[in-house]
Amino acid sequence: MILTRRAALAGLLALPAFPALAHHGWRWTAEGKFELRGVIRSAELGNPHGLLTIAANDELWTAEVGQPWRNERAGLDDAMMAPGTEITVIGARAADPERLVMKAEILVIDGMRYILYPDRV
């Protein structure tokens, strides 16, 4: 009985790690660069990373941007990613073409490039 409880507890503690491992990284993206131009409709910024909803070509896309420290290191602050801001996002789109989701490597706002992942540029 004690072994069963320990095993159950260990299993419960491990569960949160699996979605995080599946979600983060680049495995879910397609090869090559993708560019999206549009207007930010909403921004959810914070950890583990930010999400921008972008209206582009009569579609609503989700762009995963960096963690707060990565955005700051690139020269961005949250106010720059406010709703209504025109933006170009360069990065990797979801490997599944039905998903309107991408991971941002570079953001272009007001003609300025903000490089989130220098090692991928």
C-alpha cells in the first residue's frame, strides 16, 4: 500500500512536466522561415512565454514570443506589443498547416527589428 501511494505521488508530480516538454522547443514547427504581417489584437505577456493574437489576411494567428527576460534582452517592452500595433513576425510556423500558430524569432515594429533568438537568425 505504501509503495502504491509513493508511485501515485511520483506519477502526479511528473504529470505537469509532460505538457511543458511537449509545448516548448521547436519540434512542433516546420522547417524554414515564415513571415506574418498584421495587427496585434491581444497580448498575453509573461512566463513561460508571451502570446500575441495577430489579425492578418482575414485570419487570427497566434505568435509565441519570448519569455519576459528574452523580450527585454531583445530591446522590447510590453507596451510595444499593445493591441493595435502593426507588427511583422518572422519565425517558424506550426508544422500542421491547419494551425495558425507560429514561434517568433524576430519581431519588426515601427521598422525596428527585435531579435528574440539570435542563434536562429
